[in-house]
Amino acid sequence: MTRLVPLPRALRRRLAAPPARSRWDTFEPPRASVIGVARNLTSATRVLDVLRLLRREDGIEKYCAVNPGSAFGEGLGEYLASTGVRVLSWREATRRSFDLAVACSVHSSMRRLDAPLMVLPHGAGYNRLVTESTGDASSPAGLSRRELMRHGRVVPAAIGVSHEEQIERLARTCPEAVPYATVVGDWCFQRILASLPHRDLYRARLGAVGGRRLVVVHSTWSEHSLLGRRPDLPLDLVTALPADEFVVAAVLHPNVWAREGAHGVAERLGAALDAGLRLIPPHEGWRAAVVAADWVVGDHGSTTFYSAAAERVTVLAATGLEELDPRSPAAEFGRRAPRLDPDADLYGQLLAAEAAHDPGLLRPVVDRQLGGVDSSGESTRRRMYEFLLERGVRPPARPPRPDPVPPPEPAEPRRPTVYDVTGRVTDDGAVEVRRWPVVADHHDRARGFYAVAAEETLRHWLGSADVIARTTADAEVPAAEWVRAAAARHPGAGVLVAALGPHRCLVALRGGTVVEAASERAWGTRRAELDPLLLGSAVHLWLVDGRHGDGHAGLAGQELTVRTGRISVRVVCTGRP
């Protein structure tokens, strides 16, 4: 039997006739096809970002496929399909011809694709030592001979790097690949910088409103990561920072999600989530969090590096130097960036880091990793279109405009049900309140007194509370009836509060005084919502202060200014029978 030998790819291209336009087609049929190749979620999101630089209107058909074999490939095909891109199986992808394949995580098995392969980093450059992929302990992943070579030939037709420095290291690890390397900058970081005007929108999505400052915890994967070293640090932060002055969000590397699963991640961080932690989904949102952050607590992952490059106040709780190429900018970043001691005063360290923040300290490191950022999209697109020229596809005349990254979409935050509260009445009569979430088995001693939501299920906290509040206004039992019953059940509580609506509460004091409290509409602003637990805490502090004589009798008709952090709310109390 005669074995048919396939024609060389270049000859097939020359013989291929331009596609005919069918009467069913609305637009001109594509002249070139490109496939994005992903091995894990990190590379998938970066590939999708890069493929956006190729325009459909230029006659380009785009596909994606999963290159199997990664330890972090769980659910990857389903994710790609959910984005709307056309997904091919790996078997189908290797049986078809494409004009270009783009991957942001290289593997020698990609040689099976009938397409010139362009590889790009899936983070800030090439830094991590992954011996399982590279086969040696000195080559960073993406620049190793094992990944780039097969039978003495270089697998990729183009190797995109973000800085010339990476080509210098490539010359040491795989000199044969140097002629294929080109500096294309970092399109991902260019989009981050283009998103800076959307900072307020991103902060609002993460709850950093009303004067609250945003702390974002970034953790890469592996035992050397922030979570690998200090798994309780998100919980420590969210319980160490005053809840009305700070919001804490967490960005975890997609490999953590792939290894643990969404349910496993939620279980691992369950206590922190109960205390108000905002958790950023793995596929998108981390870039918006970089833009939105006031502080970043991170490690050697790319998201932390991008945060420092965006001049956010950045401190490291883990350096990961054990698994970084010691010659890389990431290792230098780990050696030079300010540290956070997880066992010391977290609140004080953040304030000190902000006061000492000097963006110029890390600028030399950033400049060694991220080169030509302003032209990254143009450089990356130009290199990709070079592979499509012989199909009659030419790059657009104008450079790509980096559009803002999507807003973050964290899960609905859980409201803490127990607060440790301190405060005072100031000389001008305002009540200043500070509150910290309390988590069972993670709380040593009270700073002040406890304010507890009626929904709390542990009787210990309800029995220890000076303030108890029902936070649901639309409840089956009327507010007046509830406060009477609660007073009988919890005789130790001095202040009971029941929400009547977003701006009104019923307040009952030990001894029988009952008032209705309502927030005032400040001139030119919306009427402030009234947090029942915050209001009850302020009333308790006002009573304890004692300078108003018989506070119980004097509460009716009183106007209270409640201050938390940078926000003041004016509350008017009127008597109720």
C-alpha cells in the first residue's frame, strides 16, 4: 500500500486558494487561523488576553485548545468554553493546520501542532525554578533547554520576552533559542496601567468606600508562597484591622484554585471569609485589585510584582527565594522589598510601610523586568501578524488601544456577627467607635466590649455581649416585641437594637427606655445607612461616658454624631412609648 506523504506546510499555504464567500456569510470569510494553547488557568487567561490583539475583521479565525499534562489543568476546558471562544480538543488541534499557535506556557509536546509556535510568559517575565518542567535546578521555567528544544531543534518559532535581560539569561540556559527571542514588553501590565482611571470603580466593587482603605493579600502557589508559609495571615489581617477603616481582599494564584477546588479554597479561608474577607475569583479581578489597592501584602508571585510596579505600598510576607532564579529581577525584588512580620503588630506595620513608601526604591528592579511597556501591545501584535502576512493578513495601521480590565466580582461578603469594640466620646460630643471582627478560636482577649448580632449561633458571645442587635428589618417578629423578648433572654446586655429599615432602628436600654434612631440626610449627600451594631456600640459608649447625667432618660431627643474612621453619621433619637 502506498503511504501518502503530506505536503510541506509552506507549499500547502501557497497552493491554498482564497476562501470563497458563501451566500450564507455575512462577513468576508477568514483568511488565516490562529490557535491559543493553554496548560493551566494562568496561561489560559493570558492567552485570551493576547488573542484579543488579533482582530477578527482582519480575516483571522481564532481557536483555543488545552495542552494536556499539567498538574493544574483541572476544569480548564470548561473555563475556555465559558468565555465563548471556539475550543478544540488536543487531538483535533494536532490534526489541523493553523497559521500561528500562541502559548503562554511552553511545553515540548506543542511541537505536534502544525503551526509556527509563539510562546510568551504567563506572568511578569521568567523567574521560577520548576525542576519538574525544566529538568534542572538552574533554568527558570520557560527558558530551559528541555522545554524549548526537541531532537536538537528549537520548538518555538518566536519567544516573546518582556525585557532584554531575559534574553541574556536565555543565552546561558539555551543559546540555540536566542535568535528566536524578541522583546515584546508586557501587554498585561500595559492594560493595568491603562486601568488606573477606573480605580474608584474597582474600589467600590471591593467595598473600599466610605473612607475605608484596601489591603490586598496576594499569594502565589507552592510551599514557599505566602499561604504556604502563613496560611492564617488573611484571617490575622482581617481581625487585626478596624472593620470600619479597612477592607481586606485576597488574590490567590489560579494553581491554588486548581489544586484545592473552589470548595476547598472556601473551606481553607472560611474563618477569614466569616470575618469579612473579600475573595477575588481566579480567572479575573486580580488586575483590578492591583489598581484598587492601598496596600499589598504578598510574596514572589507576579501579581505582587505588578503591584509594586504600579507603585502600590507593597510588603512581603514570603520571598520565595528558594525557588527563584537568583539572577532574575524577581529574586532581586525578594531581597530588596520591605518585609511584613506576620507575628508582630500588623496594623502598625502597614501604617509604617505607608509612611516610608518610596516608589523609587524598587524602580530599578521593575525596569529590569518590564521593558517597553507603553508599546507592549503594538510589539506583541506586530510579531504575531508577521506569521500571517503570506495569507494576506496585514496588521492594523494604528497601535492597539489598551482597554481597562474588567471590574472585580468577589462573592458577596459575609457580615461579621461579633465585634470587639472600643471608643470614646470626644470633647465636641461625637462618639468615636472602632470595631474588630471576632472569630471563635482566634480571639485572645477583648480590647473593649462585645457587640453581637442576634443571628450569632454561639451562645457564649450573646451571653458576653453588652450590645445585641437584630440586623434584619424585614423580620417576622415586630421590633418592639423582639427587644422585649431579647431583654428577657439576655439580661446582661445593656443596649438592644432592632433594624426598622436602612436608615432607622429601634433602641432599647436596660431599664426600659426605648427610642427610635434615624440617620439624618447630610446637605447635598445621600442619607447614610444605619448599621444596628454600630449604632448600639455608639449608644453604649455614650452611656458609659456618663457626662450627660442620666443617659437613659436623656437619650430621647438626643442628637449623636457617630464617627468611624473617616465617616461621620448624624443620628437623631426620638422617644417611643
